[in-house]
Amino acid sequence: MIPYLVATLCVVVIFTLAGLALNLQWGMGGLVNFGLFGFYMVGAYACGLLVVRAGLDPFLAMALAILATATISALVSLISIRLSEDYLAIVTLGFAECIRLFISYEDWLTFGTLGVSGITRPFAGLVPEPWTDIAFVAFALACLCVVYLVLSLIAASPFGRLMRATRDDPDIVGSLGRSVLTIRLRGFALGGAILGLAGSLHAFYYSYIDPTQFTAIITAYAFMVVVGGGRGSNPGVLVAAFVLVFVLEGSRFLVDYVPGLDGATLAALRLIAVGVALVVLLIVKPAGFGREHPTIRANSASRS
């Protein structure tokens, strides 16, 4: 039971980081990123390839993967961030598909559809074998705590207020002499850095990655977390991610108790149940069960 809980907690941490990244980009900045899974994939492959091909230390590889994902996010946003929400969403989704196809077919660099195996985790060789999973979970939780703290500070900072003001009315922000493009670029890059961290943890946790692990369902889960938790609410995203992943993972045991229920049917029923629950939640609480702090909203409005 303990190994299962450890594995579930790892998945929770990774999806929470993805949700927090989307909450920064879309929740606070109003930047719709349908290609979230592509940036997540960049982080995972950059980290895995740096460890396997270049033989770098896992911590250094993770740092470089975060930097690479943030840089690529900034470049993508630079050429597309002037677009409206619908077109920005299409561009980011197209970018993610391009990344997936590049990784799938450029065997000389990414091993193609064979995937990258033998990705060494942090603390490998430093922690006794029975404790490696627990040490990794503790490391992942520490990363999540640091990201959450940084995002909380950003939310209450002048930059956070500028992001929310840009989301609500970019014309007013521009009329006050602020560069809307720069604000959005920084927000997109920061979200990309968090996705790079989430992708790196994904690569370390599974020790093997291939293109089939990175699909649009990752983006869908992230949007579920942000919508359910409340757009712009970091605490709401945190709670929603834990609830979503534990419901999805915990429901796997129903196969053992419900006669005639197989794995494929259960997987479909789980997604249907999550979709129905999300619709009901949006009817009952359209803004989600978490909201931006009232004082933050008030400060944002007064400074705008």
C-alpha cells in the first residue's frame, strides 16, 4: 500500500506543478496555452537526454531543462503573444504537435518512438535502495513547496498585479506606460519554467520516457484543475489537483469490486465522471471553489 501511495503522491505533485503553471499563464495572465503538454514534453526530454546522452548530473540536467523550457516558452510567446486568446491557443497547440512530431521522428537526437531509458534520478547511489522512492517524493514535494511560495509572492507583488491588470484590461495597462508584451512574455516564460520542472520530475520518476506519454490529456487535466480550483487561485489549484489525481488513481480499485468491469471500461467511466463533476461544479460554483484573495483583487483594481 505504501508504494502505491508514494507513486500516487508523485503523480499529484507533477500534475499540481502543471496546474500552477497554467494558473500563472492563464489564470493570472489571461494567456490561453493549449500546448501545455508540448512545453512539459520539452522539459522531460531535455532533462532525460542531458542525463542519458550527455551524462550530466541529474540536478544540473534539471536546471538546464528548466532554463531551456523557459527560453522556448519566451520565444514562442514572442511571436504569438500579440494574438487574441483563440489564436494564441491554436498557435500553442500547433507548437506542441510540432514538438511531438520532431521528437517522434528525429531518432538521431531523441531515440524516436523507442524512447529514452535509464534516466538516473537525483540522489541515486546516495540513498539506500528501499528509500529511493521516498527520497524522490520528498524532493518533489520540496520543489512544489518552493514553486508555491514563489507564486504566492508573485501574486502579491507589483508584477502579479500587473499580470492581473493586463488580463482584465490590457489597453489601460498600455496607456499607463507599461509594456503589455513584456509583461505577458515574462509570465509565459515563468510558466514555462514551472512546466520544465514538472517535465523533469516526470522523466526522473518514470526513468523512461517516450512520445506516447505526452498527449493533450495533460493539458486537459491542467485546465480541469485550474477551472475547478478557481482561476487565479493557487490554493484552489493545489486542492483541485490533489482531489482530481486521488479520485482518478483511487478509482482503479473498483475493478476488483465491481463484477464485469474491465480496465478499459473503467478508464472511460472515470473520465466521464470527472467531466460530469466538473460541469456540476461550474453550475453550482462558476468561479470554482477557490478564488483570488479579495485584497489582491482590490489592490489590482485600484492600481490599474
